[in-house]
Amino acid sequence: MGNKQYGYCKPNRKRCGKKSDIKGLAFIMIVFGTVSICAFFFPVRFWIVLLSCLLVYCGYKMHSS
């Protein structure tokens, strides 16, 4: 009647990556999404300055963590 094993639990799998890596990636995705939405509302010069400041800030956050 098959290979049924009652009381058998699958072994826990180890997750790839660390939580800090996932948080960093989520932060970068939120920042780039916000910048791309704001690109439609702000003038080009302000958008370039905002993007460069956010990239420097993201680089600092990634380096310090």
C-alpha cells in the first residue's frame, strides 16, 4: 500500500543567506521603487541629485552592516 511512514517529519532545511542580506535587499528595492515613482513628479536635476544621495546612503548602510 505504498511507502507511508506515519510519524515521519521532513528534516528542517537550512535557509540560504542571512536575514541581514534579505533586509538589505528589501531596503534597496524600496529605495529604488520610491525613486522611480518620484522620477515622474520631480524635475530632472532634482531627481539626479536625489538619486545620487540615495545611492551614497545605501552604499553606506550596506558597508556598515
